[in-house]
Amino acid sequence: MLFRRHLGIMTFVFAMIHWCLEGVFPTVFAKQEPLQATFIVFGFIAFILMAILFFTSNDWSVRMLGKWWGRLHSLVYIIAWLIFCHLILLGMSFQMVIIGLLAILETASLIFSFLKKRLQPAVAQTDR
């Protein structure tokens, strides 16, 4: 859990840097018009969800939220697909392929875990 939390925090920091370099600094310092594109909506929604996960990635939040902390942090699956949509709207790239594969694998692992938990009690009852 420790390394996953650090990886998530680092990912948020990189997303913040990306947002500043691509959106905030050009708008503020170069007086450019902000881009009005669909890919920005996907990226911004992913960024907001990542911010929520960032602010709850600490021991205090884990204790206070209890089982809801895990449910809240399941948003990472939605974030992966939002980032994939963000990249696909920018055009074909190596990053898009990698993010797409990771999103598929993460979703498959979530479905597998869900089905395993669901089928386990049924198997235990038939063994009696």
C-alpha cells in the first residue's frame, strides 16, 4: 500500500505540473486564450478526481473514511479511462497505447476480483 500511495501522489504532482505548463502558464504569462477543446474536459475531470485521491492519501483519511476510503480510491479506474480519452482525442501516440493497455488491465483485474469474491461464498457452501 505504501508504494501505491506514493505512486499516486507522484502521479498527481506530474498532472499538476502538466496542467501548469500546458494550461496555466501560457494563459497567464503569454496572454494566450485558453483552449476550448473536448480533450481538456476529460483531462480536467481526471485531474479533479486525482486531486480528491491526493488529499485523501494519508493515514488520517484511511482511519476516518474506513471502508469508504477504498471505495473512494476505486475512482482510479475511472481516472485511467478519462486519461485514455484525453490522449485519444489528441491523436495516436505511444502514451495513448500504454494508458489504454493499463486501463484495460486495471478494469480486468477489478472485474476478476469482484467475480472471485462473488463466487467464493457459493463454492464454500457447495463444499459442505
